[in-house]
Amino acid sequence: MADRPAPSPSVLTPAADRLRTLLQGPDLLVMPCCFDALSARLVERAGFPLTFMSGFAVAAARLALPDTGLISYAEMLDQGRSICEAVSIPVIGDGDTGYGNPANVRRTVFGYARAGFAGIMIEDQVAPKRCGHTRGKEVVGRDEALARLGAALDARNEGAGICVVARTYARATLGLDEAIWRMRAFAELGADVVFLEAPRSEAEMARFCAEVPGVRMANMLEEGDTPILPPERLAALGYRIAAYPLTLLNSAVYAMQSALSDLRAGRTPQRRVDFATIRDLVGFADYDRTLERYAADGQPRGKTGTKP
């Protein structure tokens, strides 16, 4: 495997450097996954140090379509740009298969970095991909998987600066041994984070952590193939990040269905935030303060409120 230089500080996205600092810390990072700017801001307001733009959740929220490769690179990039602009915490973006051959992968990595992402996840599925906890998945061969990740890492090291999360789906189709081989190979290539999708038992999760070096991510999908373990147990096994990919989307759908049921029954839903909370969340107070910086006669004021 070719040697690759360590990533230099990111010029395109300083958030990548903040993410690397988080990854070097001692504690497990609990990472709720977002699907739009508002959900990302809620993650930040709740005190979480990072978030992840879930491809499944974006496809569902933006298009009401399944996570089967139907959403495009441009749509994901547009959604991601809005998310990154809405928060100050690092955001990792789902880059799926990189949207094509290694040249496409490089373009995707640079595009995500310019959009403000701190990290990007690249996987080894055959395109079009499928959600990792559904049936019908296929993975590319070892050589193609390594070439795909190598292109992402080269883009990182040649100016994008973005953190690269390497994900394998091989457990479902080729078995745990092959998945472990790929994870070790991805770590050796220089991936910032390694992500074995859908281990089926705590024993498999423990083996992954014992045999694969680097920063390891767990995927805590409710009703998925992987056991849902508490953060303390994940940390003890050796994980550094615990992603919750659909918790916010599922909770939002449940809340909206409940509210719609109340409305059909002629009731005003009671389980909701008030109007003042929404105004604060979307920044009306900041907007009004911005307007107050300018004189009634249209002349701009300085930061101290005096005319220049």
C-alpha cells in the first residue's frame, strides 16, 4: 500500500481541525445525526460537540425517498452547506460511494470541504448504495475499495484537509473476517476514523475494536442489526464515536404524526414548543440586533453603535 503524508491543517474548512482535536480526546463522542439546518442547530444547542449529516435522513426529509442512491451529490452538497452554515460545531457528511470513480471521489471530498464539512464518510458499497441495515447490499472488490479510499485520502492531503471516515459494509455480504481485513487496510491507508457497519453482536463489536487500530465508530440504529449499547459500554469496548443516525428523524416523524392526529380530532396539540422558542431558535433576536446597528436614516453604524 502506498505511503501517504499526514494531513496538513485544513485551509478549506477549519472545522476539520476542531474535529481532529475532538478525536484526540479521552471521552466517547456521542453524535446525534441531523438532516437539515434546524436539526443540526438543535444538536448544537443541546450541548453535543459534533453532528453527522445522515444520508438516509436527508433522502427521507428532503425527497421522501429511500436511501438507495436516489439523492444526488448536488442535493447532498446543498443540504450540507445549509447545515454547516447553521452551526459552529464540526459536521461530518455522508459521502456515500463518492458518487463515481476515484476522480469523482476526489471532487466529492473537495466539494464537501468547501461546503464547510469537517469530515466525510466514504464507503465500499456498489453504486447505487443501500442503507446499511437493509437487505440487498453489495460491496466492491478489495482493489476498488482501496482505490476509492485512496482517492479520498489524497484529496484530504492535497488541500481539502477534511477528515475521512472509512466505512465497510462487508460484514453483511462477505462475513466478519473480510470486514475486519478491510477495516485494518483502511486504517493502514490513513483513514481518520474506521466504521464497521452492522456488526451483529457485542462479541463482533469487541473483536472489531480489538483487531482494528485507530478511531472507531459505532452505529446505534434503533431496530437495526447492531445491539444498542450504552455509551459507557461502547467506550469500554474501545469505540470513540457513537452515531445515532435516525433518532432525531424518527422522533420528529413521531411528533408530527401525533400533532396531525390531534388536529384531525379537532384538538390543538399540547406536546410542542411555544412560539417564543421557535423565534429564538431561528434567530429573530439576532436579526433584530443586526438591524439596530444601522441608523434610521440608513447610515451604517460602527460596532459601538456610533456613526463612523
